[in-house]
Amino acid sequence: EAEPVRPVREAPYVPVPQAQAETPPFGVERKRPATPPPQPGLSRAERRRMMREERKRKKE
């Protein structure tokens, strides 16, 4: 004969830790060590190029 099926209620309850309490406010983990601001004389294209290179460096 088939074994009695245990009700799901008997499964041990493992509380899910509150992620919100543990993680810092959004954006904090994204902050990188302060980099010197781009020189004011740069054109938009040069600034974009610098940002792109910085992003590449961060990915590695």
C-alpha cells in the first residue's frame, strides 16, 4: 500500500532573511573611490571617451 503523504504544512519553515535590512541603500555599492573630475576643458566627445575607458577598466 502507498505510504501516507505528509501534508506540506509539516515542512520546516525557514524564514527568508529581510534583504532590505541587510543591503545598503540603493546606489551605495555603486560608488567607486573618488576619481578626479574630468578636466573642465574637455569636449563632450573626449569626456565620453574617458568614461568609456573607465567603464572598461572597471569591468576587467
